[in-house]
Amino acid sequence: MDSFQRLEALVDSAGVDGIEEANALLRRFKGRSEAVTAAIEEFMLDFMTLVFVVETGEDDFEKPIRKLARTRLSNLKGLIGVAA
């Protein structure tokens, strides 16, 4: 499973332990460019928000935040592909 497939799985499960794993998976891409670093930060912020929402049981917010995290991940994947 590549890094982005694993990140997608982490978005699906959205558990607290996934935050550290996501950081570890993305660490190797940081510093490639300002755009990539910004995209990583945006994804992580949305992912941490998703984890918070899931952990607190705010079901009404889970679906839109999960969609936003997936969009950010897709954008990041595109940037990594371009920057690579």
C-alpha cells in the first residue's frame, strides 16, 4: 500500500492514532516546495478536525469534513505528482 492509499484509509477510519501516522507518512514530502508544504498543513488541519469531530460524535459534521479532507488529500497528491 503506497502512502496515499494509507492516508485515504486513515481518512476513512479517522482515529486519534492516525494523526501521528499521517504526519510520519507526509514528513518526507515537506520542504519540496512552499505549495506542497502548505497543502500538507491544510490537509493535516482538516484531518485533525475530522478526527475531533469523529471522536466527539458530531455526526452532522462528519460527512462534509471527511469530504473536505479527501479533497485536500487529492490536491496534495496532485501537487506531489507535479513536484516529483
